[in-house]
Amino acid sequence: MNHDEFAFFNQQLASMLRDGIPLEGAIKQLCAGMKTGTLRAELELLERELADGTPLPAALAHRNLPEFYLRMLELGARSNDLPGVLTLLADHYQRANALWTRLKGLLVYPLMVIVVSLGLTLLLSVTFSRLLTDFFQTPGYFAPGAQASALIAAMWIPPVILVLMALSIVAAISIPVLRSKLRWRLPGFREASLAQIASALALMLKQGTTLADSLALAEALESNSPAGKTLGEWRRLVAGGQGKPSQWPAASKPFPPMFLWLVQRSGEDVASGFQKAAEIYQTRASYRIELALYGLLPVSILLLGQMVFWQVAPMVRSLTSLMNMLGSN
């Protein structure tokens, strides 16, 4: 789902509802200007059900939209403040889009460097392998077969390494299980995930959802990640009568102590604690992403230089041996 488009949709929908336009009519007008895709198809089906007189909760139950989004719309309809909830959702998805767009760039940039480096190393491997073969076949230049094979094989090691690195990055991006695990281990991704969870919990609590229900939804959303287990433990503590975050254990991986401290220091206003945590970790995620992006350029240049040196060295050694042989003759 395109979070940027989704945020714009919710922002415009909230504005149209405030202007007195019926929900189904507003959705229909906005869908007309959206790109063809799954999101537009689901919203068009929602509009048709609403136009046929289906109540909003029942219509939402049939739609393949984010579970958090569906729950928030139900809360907005129940509290008769759907425009307010849509505005909050627009801000939430806009912040999520800004963070994840930069995080994707953090992955795409090294992938581009690896692809360019792969092209260069392949060119060098093919060219130098042919030159080395010609050198070894030069009359009077006697190189052991094992030595010749080792030198030519060394030319192909950098491309193989780069291919494996590229495949690893593609797997990390495309396989959901790997992506879910890595985002809680890599700096920048981890802070962005913390900010997203805290923001979602703050939104639900502000709309009147109980802490137990908010944690249950967050647990469901993070069921395939390390955070889901901790959120489940917090939910069970709340259900068991330990409803205050100050009663939760300090060791709550992958949530750092600072995250829990920010929530605990809010006292009874748990929603503001989660909101503060969302703001701080969003700022930290942005900082770490910027730091990583600035650091990738010199690292990638050094990596490329090392790969090229690795390939040029055998060629230089062979040329030196050939020149010495010709000089002795």
C-alpha cells in the first residue's frame, strides 16, 4: 500500500466530511482521482456497500484494508468524530511514509552501488581473464597450470561476492519473515518500528480504546516480530490488574528502557507517554538514517576500490613476470 497516497486520501476525506459531504459520496469522488490498484478497488467496494445502505462497521468488516485503520474508523464512527480520526490517521500514515521511504532508500542505495560494482567487476573479470590466458600462452612464458587457474579464479571472486550481497539484500526486502526480523535488529529500522508502534497506541488510546484492547491490536499487528511477544506480556499484565506501565518489567526487549521510561513518566495519561515516545524515536530514526546514508558513500567507494584492486593485482603480477621474462631474453 502506498502510504503517501493513503495519507492524502484520509486528509481529503476528513475535509470533505467537515464540509457536509456524505461519506459514500466523498469516497466516490476521491477514488475517481486515485491510481488504479488494490487500494482504490477496496475503497470503491466500500463506497458501493455504503451507498446500498450497509452500516459502516459491517462494510468495513468486508474490506481488505489495514486492521489498525479499520479499527480506528470504527472508533471514529462510534464517537461521532470520524473527521477527527481521519485527520489523525492521515498524520500517522504521512509520518510512516516519510520514515519508510527513507529507510527504503537506505537499502536501495547500497543495492545500486553493488549492481554498478558488479557490472564493473564483471567487465574487468572477462577482460583480464582473456589477457591472462594470452599471457600464459605466450611462447617462452611457462606458468604452472595450477598457478594460472588460481590467478584466473581470483579474478572472479569479487563478482561472486557482489552477487551474493545483492541476493541477500533482495531477500531481506522481499521475504516478509526476514524483513520483519531485520527491522528490529538494524539501527534506523528499529527506531522507526518503535515510533510506529508508539504512534498507533497513542492514537487508539486518545480515541477511547482501553489500554488492554490497544495492546491486543498492536500485538496482532506485530505477531510475526519480536515486539509481539512483549506487547502480549503487557496486555496480560493489564488484564491481571497491573494496568499501570510503572508495574511493567524494565527488561522488555526489543523495547529499550528509555521507551518504557517515557511511557511510565506520563503517569495516568498513558496516551501522552506513547505519543512522546513516538516523537522521540521518530527523530532518532531520522537521525540514524541520515547518518547511515552519509556513511554509505565512503564505505561503498572503499569497497569498490578493494574489489578493483583484488582484480587488478593478478594482472599486474602477470605483466611484471612477463616483462622480467622478456628482459632476461
